Amino acid sequence: MPLKIYLVLFAASVLGAVGQVFLKLGASGREHFTSFLNAWIFAGLVSYGLGTALWIYSLSKAKLTLVYPFTALTFVLVYVVGVTFLDESMSIRDLLGVALVLGGLFLISTT
């Protein structure tokens, strides 16, 4: 896979992760439907939408079996942001899981 596609996939993963974090910020503490209509939710949807557009572009340039594993990178990025900025808990078991995900992504992407 060309380097350009790796960069596009990384950008798509970052935008997807940022979108998820924004959605979390927009949803936290909300109880009524109308309270979910806020700037954080809007920013999350825009970010997620841009990431999806990059994802679709990547699918047009590379095999699905090479592109799809990059969704796992989004999980790792969301975990890191959650721990770093949202004061969520972290354990050795979690870190082992992150390492396994990254190891698997490395193995798949270097074939």
C-alpha cells in the first residue's frame, strides 16, 4: 500500500477518534433530546463525517483487507484521549490490549 494511503488512513482514524470524543463531550450529562443538539455533537458529526470520507477514499485505492484493520487504530486513539484528557482509568490489562491491537495492525499492514 502506498505511503499516501497510510497517511490518509491515519487521518481518517484521527478524525474518527476526535469525532467520538466530541460526541462523548456533547452527550455527557444530557438527559433530554434537545440537549443533545449542541456544538460538541455537531463538531463530532462533522469530524466523523470527514473521517468517513477519507475512509471511503482509502477503500477506492487499496484492498479492504488492508484498509479495514485501521479501524482498530481509532480504538487505540480514543483510549489514549480518554485516559489523557477525560480522566478515565487505565490499567496494565488495558495497556496490554492496546499493545496487542497495535501489534496486530502492524502485522497486517506490513504484508
